[in-house]
Amino acid sequence: MKIQVKLGNLKEAIRVVEKYRDDLPGRCRVFLQKLAELGLETADVRFSSAQYDGTNDVKCSIFWDDDNHLRVVAAGGAVTFIEFGTGVYYPEQHPLADQKGAVRGGYGQGKGSQRTWGYYGEPGTNGLERTRSDTTVVLTHGNPPARAMYEASKAMREQIMVIAREVFST
């Protein structure tokens, strides 16, 4: 913020600074909201367009904890599978997989350690349905990591100064 004051007009400068001070809580809330909306949009797009064999039930939202804290949240049974990927078929690795304990092929009752496995349910984007004796099994290779929340946090970090300048400079 830049204040220009003519000599002898200190009261005007004090009034401008006090007004800015009084506006800060609202500006902080707008700043956090804009930042979270960017993260929400990034996560939502990546989750909804993710390659995933099964039911993609992920819903993203923003939650305010209090006036100064909010969270971008992804909820659903498929969040971990989509975020970190499943199976050993796809070579991509999530940058935080080791740190978060998401070992490729290590969950799904060990089936992800195979290049192909079967399950009962929705075929999703790439699952191949095979029917034998009135039973349908879906064959899958798993899915690559969508990195939805990882990319959302990255987008927010990359835009934090741009959004701060936009909100706090006027």
C-alpha cells in the first residue's frame, strides 16, 4: 500500500491507514477464499478427469474452520487410489507416495502388485468386463496417480503472490 500525503495533512494519512487496517480482516478472508478456490478448481478437475477403474465418488469442497483457516478437502472412497495411483502397471510415481506410505502395488489386498487383477464392480474408465457363468468380473491394470491434491497445493503456492497483490494492493 502506498500513501501520498501533502505536508500538513497528517490527519488524512492517519485516516487512510486506519481504514486500511479496518479492512484487513475482510481482505484476509477474500485472499484465503481466492486461494482456496484455485486449489478447489485444480483438485476437482484432476479428480473428475482421472483415469480410474471403479466408481469415482470423489467430491471436493472448501471448509472454513474459523475466520482465518480453511481447507480444501477431497472426500470419497476412491480418494487415495486416485491421488496416489494403484498397481505396478503404470510407471508414474506420486512425489509424496513414500512419505505418505502409499506404496505402489501395496494396497488393494496385494492385488496391485500384479500387472492385471480382477474385481467385482463398476469398470470405470478402462476396466474390461469379463462374464463367466452369469458373473461379471472387471479386469484392471489399476490407474496412474492423478496427483489432484498435490497439484492443487502446487497451484496455490505458485499463485500466492499474484493473489496477495491483487487483494492487498488496492
